[in-house]
Amino acid sequence: MKVAAVLLLCMTLFHQGHSNSCQGRCGLGVDSSYSCQCNTACERYNDCCSDYYTLCQEAALSCNGRCGESYNSQNPCHCNSLCTQYNNCCSDYSDYCSTDVAAITDAEIKSLSETLYVLDRNKASASQLTLDTQALVADSQTGSQSDLSSRPLYKYVDESTLFSRPTYAALLNVLDNYKRITGQAESFTSQQLTEQETFLKETMLNTELGRELFAFLYTKGVYKSEAEFIEDLKNMWFGLYSRLNGAMDSSGFEHIFAGEIKGGKVSGFHNWIQFYLLEKRGELNYYSHSFDGPWSDYPDVLGLQFHWDGYYKQVGSAVIGSSPEFDFALYSLCYIARPGKYCYLSLGGKQLIIQTYTWENSFYGDGKKYIGSAYPVSM
């Protein structure tokens, strides 16, 4: 009993000794068990502890140790990624929290894209992929919905070689996990979620191309580890958001790689492998192309007109013959470095422009934006 009494007395004295101090309490809500408070409201109610201004006010005006914290209306300034949008960042936000994305130059992006181009050893060769492009139309004709090509676009694809490669196999497993009509909520089984993770692992961790992208972003301070890199790509690409009626019906990956139907038209759909698979099954009818890139081998770029099981795509641009990891890396690089802008790349000395769009209506993490879309633009 004596020991318990002594402990209780010590705890009481300890609490009393700290009840008039903000040590370890800065920013906490009102606690009536203390005789003074340590949040910004105490300034209005004149009940701040005597060391509030020394311990708390300086900390409250700094992002040191606060990067990525959740929004708290009591804080005079903030340290998450949304603070730049609302102009309420602490003055040292850029010193402690911001990455060097803004410092990535066009020259660095072009140099990296050339490196990724060389490292795309899983791309299709001329003997593994044969196209029959047929009709070439002017931009003014792309809306005519005229079938000017009597034969399929893909004359031959060496499936046994290409699709047996781990990154291709991983992409094929993920492509058929989606409902194409917007407004229908997506839901995934544990197996399908594993397939997403396998795709990320195979494309970004198990290829030299993916590791090169991470190494670049790591040196620029965008990511501190491979785990952070993969987790951000997972949220950025596979995180669900709503394009119609509040249903969690879309993601960057679905929109760009698998394609969607919205408002009676094809939306997104910028992947050559998905195009080939649907055309082979008789679900897609190739009409024409409106532009062809300057490359004489793969990867190349085409702007395509087609019908997908009753729905028309006026211009569906895609990189052709590239590996899944190449497409995923280029789009990721451009979205991270140039979100919502033109991204100027160089492939074999020839320019490729990727347009990226951010999704503005919902967020992940500490206010990061999902990929809305990304695709090659007409050159």
C-alpha cells in the first residue's frame, strides 16, 4: 500500500509540474485537466501556458517535423501538399517538405526518356509485330465515323513470345478486371488486388527500365525508397475515384490502359495491347488513323479512329509496340514531373509529347492528385 501511495503521489506531482507547461502539448485540443492550454485558441481565451509562445508558436509556424500532416484548422500555417493550392503553407514549407519535381528540367526529362527508350528490351521487334494501317485521314475527318479500312490494324502479333514475358503477362491479368461503363462502381477481389501489385513489381522493380526511373526520381528527392515509390504509383494509378454519379468507377490505369465508355463515347484507351486483344476478339473495328509518328521501328505512335462494340473513339492515340513497362514508366514520369501539362520526351532523337491531366475532384494521401489521363499528342 505504501508503494502504491508513493507512486500515486509522484504521478500527481509530475502532472502538477507539467500542468503549467506546453512541453509535449503544442497544438493539442483543450484539456480541462490542465490549468492552461497550448493551442492557437488559447490566445483568444487568454489561457495559454507561460511557455506557449516559446515552445509552440515557433513550432506552429514551421514545417520542421510536420510534413504531410493532416489539416488542422487551429494551425496558423500548414505542411501538406494542399497548402500550396490554398496559399497557407508555412514559410519554410519548401525547405522541409517540397520535392524537387519543379526543378526537373525539360532537358533532364528528354535525357531520361532516351535512356528508357534504349532500355526497352521487351518491346516488339519488326518480326514480332506487323501493322496494316491502311487509311490515313485528315484531322477534319476524324469525326465522320467512316470505316475506311476493310482489314484489322494488327496483321500479326507474336503472342507466344511477347505475352509470355512477365510484364506482358502481368498487364494481361489486370486489363480484364474492369467494367468499361462509367457510373458502375468497380470492386476487386483479393486476387485482382494482388494482380495490381504484381504488375507494379514486374514493371517497376524487376526491369532495368523501371529501376532507372526510380533511380532518377530518387536522386531528385521525389521518393526516399523503392517502397514509397511503389506505394505512390499504386495510389496514383489504381486508386479509385468517380467520373459519374458518385460511383467509384474509374482510375488512371483503367482510363489509360483499359479504356472506358462515358457519355456514349470511348474515353481514354491509349494502349496498343488492349486494342489488339479487343480487335482479335471481334469487339473492336479499326476505321482509320490520323497521324503516324516519325519512327521507322517500334515503338511508334499512331492516332486511331475506331468503334469499340458500338461506341466511337475519334482519336485514340497510343504508343505502338512498346513494352508495358515502357508505357507505364513514360506516363508516370510525365505525370510526376509535368502534371496537367505537356511533357516533352525524346525517343531515338525524335520528339514525343505526352499530355497529362490531373484528377481534380478527389485526392489520396496528404492531398495528392490521381492521374486523370495521359496520352501522346499529334505531332
